[in-house]
Amino acid sequence: MSDQPLPDGDPEPEITHLKRLSVYVESDGEVPARKLRMHIVGYSDADRDESGGKVIAPGQWPESDIVDFMGDSELTDSRFVPPTQLDFPIQRRCIIALRLVGKFWKFRSRDAIKTKARHADKRYYSLRTYEIDGQLRGVAFCAKKPYRRRHDGSYVKHGINLYVDFVQDHFELPVTIDPDIENKGRD
């Protein structure tokens, strides 16, 4: 099945957290670069695995918090320890804000994020986009209540793809980033 756009919708009243994540690229320092590593890291201690994110007013879109996050150029060291550098956990219903760090890439203007399958319950919805320095380098969307653990003890993962363009001068190279979202299902 092809990727599906995120449906529209308002945040559920039970959403009380904002999870802020920065996506960045690290090279090996050689010229030409022989190795690139992508990472997704939490913005503050509230965004680490064991926490669901910054507490927000129930069912409200936290526009000012998201805009402040998008405008902060600091890359903090609130790392979590996922299975790979591109996985990130969701512990509870939340709004997820992602920003691309660096001026060499941007989200695609249409459908910057899509799910890999059509979720009957609209698991992810209400995609909004944000410009940073005149480029579309921030997105936010809602995530419904995570599923509980499977019987074998593993967590349910959901597929989303991030659609970005690497930009140099007037040239753009489209790239699909495929993180796993591990739903640990606390609330």
C-alpha cells in the first residue's frame, strides 16, 4: 500500500503533552564525506523516553510552544536510547513537533509526513508545517493513544515517513527518511 497523508482534525481533549524532537545529520568529518548518520533527539529532559513531553493545556494546540521550539537554534543533548538513531518512542497521546537542524534540507511542501498504512483510527493526524529562516523545516502533528505491549514483550511500532529535500544552491534532492515510532503505551 502506498503512503497515506495525515488526516485533518483537532487535538483530542486527552492530549496533554508536546513531544519536541530535533532531526540532525552528522558526518565523519572527511572530505568528501564517506559516512552520514542521522539522529533524532529530544529537545529537553521532558522529551526523553521516560517522559511523554512537555505538559500542555488539554486538547489545545500549543502554537506558542511549538513556535518557540522551532525558533531555538540550540541542539541540546537530551538524548534517548532508541534501537537506531532514527527511532523515537511515544509514551502517551501527544503532539509531536519535529524540526530539521541545518539549512541544507527542508520538508517537502506537500505531505511532509505520511503514514505507511491507512490506520482505521487515524492514529496520526492534523499535520501542520512551520518555516524556519524562510524554509519549511518544522512540522507538528497529533498522535493518538499508543498501543500496549505485545504478548511477546515487544512494543508496537508504527510507520511514518518524513519527506525532505536536500538543498544546495538551486538544486533539490528528494529523500525519504523512514523512522520507527515505538509506542510504549503508558496512557
